[in-house]
Amino acid sequence: MENNLTEFELNLLSDLAVDLATELDLHYEDDAAGVLVSSVRAIEGAVRILKDHQKQVPDACTHTLTRFGGAGIA
């Protein structure tokens, strides 16, 4: 499968991942990681795509994955 994403699509993916990461960080406590599995996995997928395209991973995504991934779900 060819994976050619446009700059617009990559920027959109980055922006959406940041928005999701920020919402999780603001609205959930560290001990809520168990209910956030699908959301954290979505952020992980976005990060993987960004890295595959040599794009910078937003700090908000890194922070949220570190925060909730440390609970054993990343």
C-alpha cells in the first residue's frame, strides 16, 4: 500500500493529534489511563505516521503518551 500523504494531510493529522492529546491531558487524571486506551492508540498511530514522513512529533503528543503510556497502555 502506497503511503503518499500531502503536506496538508500531515499538518491536519498533527493538529488533530495535538487537540486530542491536549484534551486528554486537561480532562483526565493519571489513574484514568485504562479508559483511554483507544485514544492513546490513536495518538500513537498519528505519531507513527508523522515519524514515517520525517515530521516533527508535537510536544503535546509526546507529553500525553509519556503520561498515560507510563500506565502500561502505550
